[in-house]
Amino acid sequence: MNNLFPIFLKLENLHTLIVGGGYVGLEKITAVLDNSPLARVTLVAPEIREEIRSIAEANSRINLIVRKFEDDDLLGKDLVIVATNDKPENQRIWEAARARHMLANVADTPDICDFYLSSVVRKGNLKVAISTNGMSPTLAKRLKEVLGEALPDNLETAMEQLKAVRDMLKGDFASKVDELNRITSVLTENKKDVR
């Protein structure tokens, strides 16, 4: 059973540490910035891919440190994503993060992750995150493609209209929710085949 608690973080308010400057580090920093373009990220690695360097040159919120990870790199950070190809070092970094009560993700090692990076479907302001509980990132990727094609492109307009209605509604929270549920119920009603 998937007992993960889904959450969307405002990474622009946090400081993310990524350890690893290779292909997986590139994948992780790209995922972070694709979802949170204003995220503040420090990336530490003895070798850093040119693509990561290019990203950092174009973004003043990215700080690259070219050396091996040191435990003090965790100071002042809110969460860490570990993306090295050294399994024992990944374990050690995770333990150091846990000792500081930091959330940590260790690439390709679900057993020692506090959170997973999900596949994300985006349609304007709508984001749908997909989790397989770390079991199959490939399946999550395929589901992302299916949902991306299935969701209509005009959802942004519908969300703007619903927000306007919500802003105009009077009453307490429960009555507003009831009215919005009534308005949007057409989205889930079974359509009868008209012949």
C-alpha cells in the first residue's frame, strides 16, 4: 500500500542541496527548476557536468561548489537530494541529513528516502503528481504521458472562472465548498448516451 503523504513544496522559500554533478544530478536539478523556477539550490560535487554549469550561469539562485561533499554543506539547507554514484557515500550523507532532521531523497534508493520526486503533469496552474511509491519511475513516466494527453488544454480558463466564483461566494468555508462542489459536479456525472 502507498502510504506516502502527497505535498507540494514552495521551494522558493526553502534552500535545497543537491549532492552530485553527473547525469543524475542534472536530472534532479532540472526537475527542481522545471517545477520551481525560483528555487534556491546549492549543488556540491567534485565534477560538474557542463549542462549544470550552464544552468547555474543563467540562474543567480543556483550556487555550485566544486569539491566533495562535506557534512557542513547541510548547514542552512532545508532538504537534500543525493545523486552520486557512490552508494556508501549516499548512505552516509542520508544519515548526516537525518541526524539534522532534514528531509532527504537518495536517487535510486527508495529504502532510504524521506520523499520521492514524482512525475508531474502540468496544464497551466494545474499540477498532477504521480507516485508509484518508488517501485516504478518508468510506469509513472508513462502515466504522465497518458494523463498529459487526456487532460484538456483549456483547464486554465476553467480554473480562473472557478476562482472568480469562489472569490464572489459569501458564507463560511463549508458553504463555499458545498457550492463549488455543486457547480463542478458536472465534471463527474455519468453521461448518458443520447441516440
